[in-house]
Amino acid sequence: MASTEVGRQLVHIAVGAVALTLRFLTWWQAAILATVAVAANALVLPRLARSIYRPGDRRSTLTSGIVIYPLSILALILAFPHRLDLVAVAWAILAAGDGSATLVGAHVGTAPLAWNPAKSWGGLLAFVVCGGAAGLGLTMWHHPDVDMTWSLAAPPILAAVIAGFVETAPIRLDDNFSVPVAAAAVLWSLAPVTPGALSLSLPGAVSRLPGALALNLLVAAVAWRARTVTPAGAIAGACIGTAICFGAGWTGWMLLFASFAVAMVATRAGFRRKATLGIAEGHGGRRGVGNAVANTAVGAWAALIALGAARPELPLVAMVAALVAASSDTVSSEVGKAWGRTTWLVTGFRPVPPGTSGAVSLEGTMAGMVAALGLAALAAAIGLVPAGAVLAVVIGATLASLAESALGATLEAPGILDNDALNFVNSALGAGVALAVFTLV
């Protein structure tokens, strides 16, 4: 069994070499190649090499990682038809990083990770080193006439680091999907960053860093003493708040604080009734590190992108939308649990008890939209985004909340995604939809 798993991972890594061909293919040729791979892995490979399938895979070949692997690459090709270099780097990170992490994690004794004991520090380090090296190699392969600089080398390395942490998330979502999507998202988001824009913005950001760090540590300490966050949540919040202030300035921090305050008020509202029903937020309503990262990491990332973007208004819209989506979703959920007269499962429109994953209510949905409108208007009033972005932010937050409810109804119960993962998806979807609406309308 051990030798079979080693062979499986070696094949997993070796297949990544096919990413080299994307330099010479058009997007439709690459799509055909990936489609053939999906069909071969689903229909032919089970007959020729059934031994490389894990026991669970044999019961459902079509949903096995061996099929999801090429299917994810196909999805990236269709999503980025004009950036096959980006697809190739994400593919290389998946192949070398994920495969190496599994091999090292299984055969080298290192300490388990605190947030996921099934993963190890050795596996995470192997992922980052091997995935980063492979991503960097594919970057050089696709840009042979460009001198290697930090601006070219940083994206694949950062993508490998973030994808490595995504791979360690304690969820059941297949990492043959989550890893390349995370890596591609990082690479795509870093595309607008230019050395010139970053050099102009960096001095101002550095000058406000000491004040930002001091203020966020103070606010984190107050929040912890007020029992609105756990100790780990306070530390994570201080780091994220500092990052947002560093990238987007004091107005960005003001929106973060307002979003946090709105979410906290909504969580506390009707808390006794929610506690009686057994649907109140855990830890007495205090937010932990997972909640802090899930709801604000996308916003913090967008704020840092804005620091070096040639058009900073676009990542700032994404930042605002990510924070607003997270806060308005919390308002929608908490108000619905406290005062919703009837809660409906968004996937089947049948009545369900309050607090059911995927449930929505008219009261909660309306409260979430009002919160989104208020926070988006605040962002425009303090100059973070233009007034024309307010509607885009509200649309993004509302659609993201509904999408999160649908995912919660279908993926949370079987344990594929947990609440923190759903919150992260909600935040990312809110940013993506708002950015699309803002740029297209």
C-alpha cells in the first residue's frame, strides 16, 4: 500500500511536466488536451492502472483526485485563455508542491500542524520549497527573454506559500482543486503590480507602519478584554488590520473597524434567544483566528495589491467588497437567526429551522443588504472608492451571500467545507463579483 501511494505521487509530480507544452499551445489546443486527459483518467486509466486509485477513489472514480486533477487544469485554461503561462505555473505548483508534501509528510517524521494534525510542518515546508521552485522554473520557461527580477520571481513563490497553507486547511475539498485555484488566484491578483507604482507608494506606507501597528495592537487588546475575540483572534486581527492600514491607508482601516463593529453588534443582538436555541456563535460570540482570516484575509490581500497596482482603484474596490461581503453576510445570518420569522433552505426553498446551514430569511437578507449599502456608502464617503462603486459592492455582497448559502446547504453537511471556508469563499466571491460589475458597467 505504501509503495502504491509513492507511485501515485510520483506520477502526480511527473504529469506536471506536461505544463511545459502550454508555452507552444493555443488555449483551445490546451483545452482539448486537458479534456482528453479528463476522459482518459475517468474511463481508461481505471482499467489500465487500477492499483494507483485509493480505496475511496475506486468506489467513485469520477470524483477521485485523479479525475479532478486534469479537470481543474481544464477549468483554469477556460478561465485564463490568454494567460496560459499563469495556468502552467499553477499546474507546476500543484504537481511538485502537493506531491512532495504528501511524500515528505508520510515518510519524514516532523511535528503536526496545530490547525490540522493530519498535516505536518515537514510536508508544508516541502510544498513551499518544491512548489515554489517548480513555479519559478515554469515562470522562467514561459518568459525566456525577460531578465529574472524580484517582480517576476515573487508571484510564483508567494503563490506556492499561500497554496501550501490552503493545502493544509482542515477541509475535505480535494486539494487537486483547491491548490491550483488558490495558486492561480494569487498569480492573477499580482498581475497589476508594477515596480514603478510600488516604489512610489512604499515610502508613505512604511511611514504609517509604526502607528498602524501600535493602533491595531491596542484595538486587539481592547477587543480581547471586551471578550469579542479570542486571544488568537486578537493577534490575527492585529496583523490583518496592520496589513490593511499599510496597503490602503487609514481610510482602509476605518472601513475594517466599521465592518468589524457592525458584525459584532449583529452577533450580540438577540444573543440570549440564539443561545437558547443552540444556534449562537461559539465561544460566547467571540471571534477566533479562523473567523478573522476567513472574513478579512481577502480584503487585506487586496489592500496590499493596491499599494503596487498601476490602477489602485480596482484592488480597492475588491478590498471594500470583500470586507463588506463578510460583514453583511454576518448581519444577514445573525439577524435571521434572531428575528427571522421563516427560514428557507436556499437550494430547495423549503422551511428549515433557524441556524440550518444554507438557510436564509427575508428579515436577514434585507438586513444584510442594508448593512452592505451602509458600509459601501461609508467607503465612498471617506474616499476609498468612487460613488459609482457602491452599487457594485452591494450587488457583489448580496450575490456572494446567496452563493455561500447554496454552498453551505450542499457542502457543509458532508464536511467538504466548514464555516470558515464558506466565509472565505463568500468574501472572495463578493470581491470578484463587485470588481466585475464595476469594470463592466
